[in-house]
Amino acid sequence: MFRTTMIAAAALGLLATPVFAADVTGLWQTPTNGGQVEIARCGNSLCGKLVNSNHIRENPALKDVKNKDESQRVRALKGLQMLYDFTGGPTKWKDGKVYNPDDGGTYSGTIELIGENQLKLKGCIVAPFCKTQVWTRLR
């Protein structure tokens, strides 16, 4: 009886666990500035580039003017790699870097797939000084 109860409980637990394809690659919508980021595999890690934003739609030639490195301020925001060196998977990647063109800062980050069409991006100056965003899959 105990064994049957344990097997039934385990089966119910599996049914209650959300199952989704653990693929974080694709085009993602950020919650701010109409940002769209394409996440792809870069060798053994994940990386992501800025594809579009409200600011880029207004001015496709927009430059990375807030970069802390003055020599980088001439590069275009469109196509700019802003996520790099994320390792792990299949649903959580860590030890990555997040570049924020809004303030020109680079932060340590994690990416966690929280559903088939949502991910959680966390960027930290130093823990516990972190910001988290939920991004939605566009494709």
C-alpha cells in the first residue's frame, strides 16, 4: 500500500511539473524601451545581440554613446552584442555578462528559462545589488 501511494504521488508530481522545451535561443522582447534581443549559441556559451528598440526605430544609426569606454561610443547599437559568456543549461545559464546600453555598464548575469516563452534575466553589479527582468519570446 505504501509503495503504491508513493508511486501515485510521484506520478502526480510529474504531472504538476511544467514541461517545456528548454531552448532559450530565439528572439526575445525586453520589458523596457521596446527592446528585442536575439539569443544564440556562441560556441559552448550563449550570447545575445540587440536587434531593435524604440530608439533604434527612431534612429537606425544610433551609437553606443553611453559606453564607459570612449573608444566604443562610435559603434552602432543595432546588432550590438549585449549578452555573452553564459554557460550551463538547459534551463539556467550563469557566469555571463550583460551590457546595458542605457547606462554603459556591464554586469554579471544569469539567464533562467521560466517557461517556454519566458526567461528571467538577472544582472548584478555585486550581489545583492541586482536587477531582474522577465523577457517574452517573440519567435
